[in-house]
Amino acid sequence: MTGRVALTPGQLQALREQLPPLGAGSPPPPALARFCEDYGIDFATRYPGVAHEAGSITSGAYTLAVHQWSQPGARANLLVLHGYFDHTGLFSKLIDWGLRHQCNVLVFDLPGHGLSSGEPAVIDDFGDYSRAIDDVLRAATLPALPLWVMAQSTGGAALIDYAKKYDWPFAATVLLAPLVRPAGWFWVSTAQRFLGPFTDGIRRTFAVNSSDRDFLAFIKRDPLQCHRVSLRWLGALRRWLGDLQPQDLGVGPALVIQGDADGTVDWRYNIPFIARLFPASKVEYLPGAGHQLANESAGIRAVYLQSVQAWLAQCGIALEETQE
């Protein structure tokens, strides 16, 4: 991220509407290069041999923005799933790590996020998130390499719902501060039930959820941020949690990374729950790390990404750092 985004909300809306269908071979919209530069995802200009395609696919009522970076000599394909209020542009650090470690990287904006369509940060059914994962994987053209997934927060909840409903294609799973129940869930769910008939959302407070001060400053200036917490989204989460049983999903273990300074999710409740969904998982706690693990300080990221690399090797995906 450059520290500022030069594109106006109007220009971002135009870019959203101008994204060609994924795989159509159409020339990219003129604003795409500036978008990638502003958010620090211009890897096709920074790394030799890396190609970038951005396009759209249809998923139910939504049009999703999809980005794919490919490179020769890749050993694996990586799907990155972002969290609530996030989008592809905020995941430059994890995309960069994947590219530097011999991965092709596939990322998309969840419904209501980033350049995807939908009311900002609103969902009525978490099944729309899992359907989006399935539709993106069906639409993307990936080489015949092991596929692994790294999911942050709500991306982890989407992945759990996906595991319940679709065939599991992933050779390895990494969950970063996964969402099951948010912090203070009793009060949050109570407020949602009482306030729902009277308002559609409440003002968002930008939490100090990372020790990276530059990121915290950037997020407040990001024109793709939503400034309200949707009560409809909270209602969808409440219904999803009501149907979620703490039992084996049948998709194997995960590496779970959790910061002990995370005040966004109820991780003391969530981690044992996750362990029952993904038996034999490995859990790594990060002292002092907040919720936004994809954008934590360089030191914290270096620690857990070493664990990710070791976990992948355990799962049969041996990666080495190649790009500089």
C-alpha cells in the first residue's frame, strides 16, 4: 500500500463496472493499473514472469471481483480469503509472500466488499459466502498443482460453511484468527435482535487490531471501507451460528494462528470449537498480536509465516523463497 488511494469512489465504482468477465482475454480497464499500484498489489510490474488477471464472475445475485497472479515454476496454487470489511487490496503482504514462495495466488472480494457488488458489508445468508468460494474455484483456470487456502477471520467462517456443503479441494488449510463467535457475542446478538427493527446498522469504530501503525492509518483513508456494521450481517451470523455444530467437518486438520491480543473475536471460545471442526489441528498463539494478522507487524508476520511454511511441508507442499 502506498499510503493513499488516488482513485475516487466514483472511479472505483467505474472500475467495478468495467471489470471484464474472468478469462475473457479482454484488455484491463485503464484504472486497474493505478488501483494495483495504490494498494501495493502491482506484482506483475515488480516480479519477473508474474502475470496478473483481474475479472468478474457471477455468483448468485452478486458480481465478484477476482484477481489471479500466475508465474512459471510455481509449485502450488494459493486461495486467499479475506475478512469482514476487507478486500483484495488489503492483502498485499500475504499475496506477496505466496508469490515469493512459488505459489500462484487467487483472491476475490467477498459479496459486499471491495470491487464486488452488493450492499457494503451486508449479507443475509452466510451461504452466499461459501457459494462465492465454489463459484470462483469453478471459474478460475488453475494449473494442476496442489491447492491450499489461507483464510482470515470471516474468510475462515466462509470456509467452514464451504466445508459443510461442497467437495473439499484443499491439500492444506491455514486459518488466521478465524471467526466463529465475535467478542462480546451475547451483548452483540442481543443488540441485533432489539435494534434490528429500527435501524439497519450501527456506526463502526476502527479498532486498534494490529501493531502496524501505518496500516491502521491507511485503513481510515481507504475509500473501499464501510463505516457501518450491518445488523443484517449480524443477523446472518446469528443464524449461521445457530446451525453450526461442533463436529468433525471431515476435511482434515488446519493450522490455526491466533493472536492473544485479539479483541475482535472470542478466541478462547472459538479455538476449542475450531479444533472439533478440524480434528488434529495445530494451534499457534502469537503474543501481542491483534486480530488483523494479514496486516500485523513484519516481525509477527515473519513468525507465523515460518509456521505456515513448515505446515505446508507437513502437508506435502514444499515451498522455497525465490522472488526478491
